[in-house]
Amino acid sequence: MAGLQAHYRRPQSSRLTLKTSSSGGIALTGSEPASLLTIARQHQAAGRIEAAVQSYREILDRDPADPIALRALAELATQSGQPAAAVILLQRLITALPPDAPVSDAEAHRDLGQALLKTGKPAEALPVLRHAAETLPADATIHLLLGEAHWRQGLKAEAVDSLETALRLRPDDPEAHFNLGIVQQAGGDLAVAIAAFRRAAALAPDRAAILYNLGIALLQRADPAQDDIPYSVASLRRSAELRPDFAAAHYALGNAYLARGDLTQGDLTSAISAYRQATEQQPDWSVAWFDLGDALQRAGRLADALVAYRRALELDPGCFQRIVNNLCAQSTGQLWLDFAGLRRELEQAG
């Protein structure tokens, strides 16, 4: 695939390091100094980020190639939301890494690959992580990161291979099961994806994202023989409970209620509540407003449905025909053939 490098080249030396910004974050500047490593580690362990950064900078002022300080500063940069700074520091670490360093070459490449993924550069991360895997083939984290890099490069088979290797090395890693589920779900293999998500959920039962993806995969498969829809509802409901601000979970839960075979008034009420939650968390989501209108219309609440449809139309004028189709398709006691009149009705709704 274009963009992948056949061979990895060690990065050239860089003189950029970190300094503390006025906001308490980490910023890049020129080379800096050294303090006692023990003090720096104590600051870092206690969460005193500015003091830790200053101490590590002092170490680098005395020894610009100190591997522990470089790696620690890279970790702090990543934690502070500056993976690009971490990339520069880790490249500098790899360039100057002595054979007897407390940080191995493979570990440094693993960290660099992870930082490159965080900066949105999977093509650059791939050869770095492959280099790490050659030296540390039994490191599950490297294979987990390789799975992500392959997937983001569109290499599904390679992603599956890397994630399965990670799971052979670390069978109880919820992240590896979850990522494998993502890859298989996108590839249409819902049975394997659901099994992976279920295993991930068993290992990490309070991860809203895992439960959300499990619920979506079950909703996609919708096999009555396996009670997919009831399980989807349960999974999505739990996801929304764990993260009440998760608009997509509320929206998908509304869809799951409406996917039940024998739709009851209770299902409609639950779907309406879920869609309302979605619109409260994401008020500019036109599709959620439209589907709220649809559920209200099915429940016989036409006036409320028109209010929701009006909001959907305000956000997306292109959905007018869909609103017309919905109103005409369902028995509402009113057949909308006067489109201009319908627009006026929607404008006046609520």
C-alpha cells in the first residue's frame, strides 16, 4: 500500500525538548537542564507535572541524551495532549540510545509508534512498530498497536492477525478484544465481532464504548433466534447509564426499541425517551430530531411530532421530503398533499 515504508530508518537527532507553559501544560522549546532523577520521579508520581517537567529538563541540561528523562518527558507530553512533542522526544531518545540504557531499543520504538498513532500518522507508525515487534515478539502491546496501525491504513487482514497475536499473548486484554470486534464489525463478520465485544464487556463491564458497539452489532444482526434485539436494548441501555452524555448510545437505544418485532406502546414510550435524551445531549443532531418525530407520530402524538420535525427541518432543510414521506406513509388522520401548507404547519408547530 502506498505510504508504507519498506525499511525503517532511525530518526535524525533533534534538539527540541519541553518546557512548562503558563497554562500548566507542556510546550516545546530548545534544549534544557538536570536535577535529581529521584526528585523528578517523586514529582511525577505525585501528579506535580510542572515540577516534574522542570526536574527532567534540568537532567537533560546536564545530559541531553539521558534516556530516562527523555522517555519520562515523552510520557508527560502524551498525557498533556501533546503527542507531537512526545514524537520528537522519542526520536531523540532512539537516536542517542546507548546499548546499556535502562530503556531498550524495542521499548523506545513501541512508545514512538504509539505516539505517532496519537498524532494521526499510522503509515509512519507501522515500520516503527514492526521494528519493535522484531525485537520483542512476545510484547502484546506492540501487536495491539500494530493492529490499530494496520486497521487505520485499511489493512484489515493484517489488523486481524496482529490483534489475534496480541490476544494469544494476553488473552484477558479487553482492549484487544474490543479492537478485534471493531475490525470484524466493519468487515461485516458480525458473529465474530459480537463474540469479541461480549468477551471485552465481560472483562471490562463498565466500559460504555464496548457496550455501545456490542449493542450496535446485535442491532445490525437482529437475529430473533438469538434474542439479538433484547440483548441490544440491554447493552445500549447500560452504555447510556454509564455515560449519560453519550448521545449516540441514547439514539441507538431508541432504534433498538423500535426494532422489536411486536412493537408495544411501552416500546414507543421508551424510544421517545431515548431519542429525547439524544437531542438533549446533541441538540444540533437533525437525524435524532427526525427519528424523535417519527416515534412521536407512531405513538399518535402528531402535534409533538410536528415540533420535532420542525427542529429537524431547521437543522437540515434537505429532510423536508422525508418528513412528507413519513407523514403520508403513516395513518395520522391527515394526508399531507399541500406541501406549502405543511411547511407553514411545521413553522408554526410548538
